[in-house]
Amino acid sequence: MIAILGLLIGIAVGLFLQPDVPAVLQPYLPIAVVAALDTLAGGLRAVLDGVFNAHVFITSFLFNVLIAALLVFLGDQLGVGAQLSTAVIVVLGIRIFSNAAAIRRRLFRS
């Protein structure tokens, strides 16, 4: 419940303050958001399965965002940033949909 409340507060503050993202960080923001959504979906799945651990959730959240951003940075340095960004989005998208399917099966018993 605290995570959902924090998310809602974060969204409200972001909409109210409308912060500017520095141009240097703009290529990494979408990847970081998708990595964060992947972690949130995994956390919700863990809650429904009764195995949620706040320490694991927080470290996974930070680690997923950091690794995704580092992969995109590495791709930029190698000159294949767009391709590596696409690969990261595809992998995280598959994980998000896999977690969503597990959540749906758990909630609707189907």
C-alpha cells in the first residue's frame, strides 16, 4: 500500500511541478521507466503469490533501472544505442507481459 501511495504522490508532484529532464538524460528516461514498470509488475505478482519482500523489491527496482540505463549508455558509446534500447525494451516488455499474465491468472483464476 505504501508503494502505491508513493507512486500516486510521485505522479501528482510530477504533474504539478512539471520538471525538465536534462537533455543528457533524455535517452535513458524511457528505458528507466520501463525497467521500473517491470519491477512494479514483479512486485505485484510477488504480493499476490504471498512471497513479497520489501528489501528484494527495492534492490530489484534500483538494480533494474541502473542496469537498463547502463546498457543504453553502453550502446550509445558503441554507436548502437537505438538497437540496444530496442532490445532492452523488448526484453522488459516480455517480462511485463509475463507478469501481467501471471497476475491475471491469479486474480481471475483463468
